[in-house]
Amino acid sequence: MRMGYRRFAVSIVTTAAFVSAQIPTVAFAQNSAQAEVLFKEGQQLIAQQKYAEACQRLVASYKLDPQPNTELLEGLCFGKQGKTASAYNAFIDAASTLPKGGDAQKYAADQARTLETQLLKVRVQFAAGAPPGMQMHFDDESKPRDKDFLGIDIALDPGAHDLFVTAPGKHDYTKHFDLSASNSPETINVEMTDKTKEELAAEQPKTGGGQVIIEKPETSWSTVKTLGLISMIVGGVGLALGGIFWGVDISNITTAGTGNPNECQFRPNPTQCNDALTAAKTLDIPVAIAGTVAGGAFLVGGIILFVVGGNVTKTPEKAQAKMHVLPWLGPQTAGMTLVGTF
């Protein structure tokens, strides 16, 4: 026993020393400080023959910072645990990413070829054909396998495994099996049974009495359409105001009887003539023009907004539109500014 133990220990130390000597020290530099710490802990635990703890740290290190050197050491660690499939995958990945032609790459490729002859395999198949949407996975695999993996040999580590198969409208299938050299390749024939109508109905959302109730969406005028109606009203008021002042302007000019202020002195009532002309030029005409132009613009714009605005469906998720109307006036013009979101 002592001689066997010494040979085993010497083998581990020699292999670890070989790997460390063939890969430059700088290649072990990790992008993440935590990944580097985990990598070094994995090395130390391998030397102490604590392979389960070592593999756990190496896997965590690789997730933090995927490096081919980490995969190379993972292959060594998994191999010492007897996990031939995991070791094979690690060596294959390392051999494909390490510098081509280097000693480390050759070592990984040699180890993968050696393990390839030792792989244990399982084959999953359906006697009556796979149902649509079938998916399966082994143990704690995060990525499911589809129908393309049926009828082919899948390499797994020796030991106990669980197969999980799902498909729409079918009862889930679960199979526990042990994989060893004596039964590899293991063939698993999957038979899935249909779910009953009651089971399928129980999986559906409750709709009240078995009837599908479709709630009619609540519709209302859109903000744009409402704004168009307001704009048309404002435009109508503006046109009316402009018309009033045009009438007043015409009345003042008629009262003055002339458009030339120099002629007012020859009129029967010069003061009234001058006042009428002044009012027409300083107030009536500018207001009449502003009201007519602004009213026409608002009326046309309102008609366009009302036509293209349409209706909207109210939903809880839809944010309500906010709109502010800001009037503005200039020396010779007037208008309205729209501020907000539709």
C-alpha cells in the first residue's frame, strides 16, 4: 500500500510539474484577480489530492475569466476524479484555444485522444418518433437538447444520472440510470403519454364557466383629435374677431370719408375724421389682419389634426399624453404654441 501510494503521489506531482513547466508563467495571468486566486487554489488542492474542491474552484475561475490554461488544469482535475467525459471536453477545448504546435497544446490533444477511447455513452430514442417541441437534458444541464440529439451517442461521466424529457401536451418523462463500462453505450427508449383533456384544461387560465371572455377595449378620442377640435374653435373665434375689426375699420374709413389725413381739415368735422383714421390705422387694421391670419391658421390646422388624430385604445400601460397651449403675441402677429407629449 505504501509503495502504491508513493507511486500515485509521484505521478500527480510529476504531471502537475510537467504542465507548469510547459506553459509559460505569464500565460497564467488572469484578467480577473478573483479568477487568479481561484486558479491558484485549484493548483494547491490538486497537489493535496483534493480533487472535488480543486475542480470546483477551477470551474469558478473559468467562469470569471475563461482561459485555456484553466481548461487544461480542469481536464487534469476531472481526469483524476474519473470524470472522463468532463475531462475529455476540457482537454478538447484547451487544445483548440492554446497556441498551435506548443507543448501545452500537444499535451491537451494527446490527453483528449487517450480519453476518447474510455468515454461512456448513452443513446436516447423514441420508438414512435419524437413529439413536436421535445426537449431533454441530463442532470443539471442548463441548456436543453432538442430532437437532433436523438439516436446518437452522448458522452457522459461514469456514475448515476437523471434524464428529463418534456414535450407540449405530454407527461414529463424522467429516467434514473447508472452508466458504467459494463452497459455503455446505454440505450434509453422514451415513451411519453398524452395528457388528458382535463389536465390540459387545468393548465389553462380560468375563464369563468369554460367560456373565453374577451374584454372590449375602451376607446376614446386621441389627444391630437381633441386638440384639433379646440384649434378649430379658436380659429373660428379668431376669424370672427378679425371680421368684426374689419367691419369697424370699414366703418371708420367711411366715417372719415377719405384715407388721406391731410384732407380731414376740409371735412365738416375734422376732429372726428382724424380720430377715425387714427383708430383704423393703429388698431382696427392690425387686429383685423392678426385675427384673420391666426384664425385661418388655427382653423386649417385644427381640421387637419381632427382628421388624422383618430381614436386610441386605453390600456393601463399607455402613458397619458400631456399637452399645454401657450398663446403668443407679436407687434403685428398672434398665434398659439403647443408644448407637450403625444
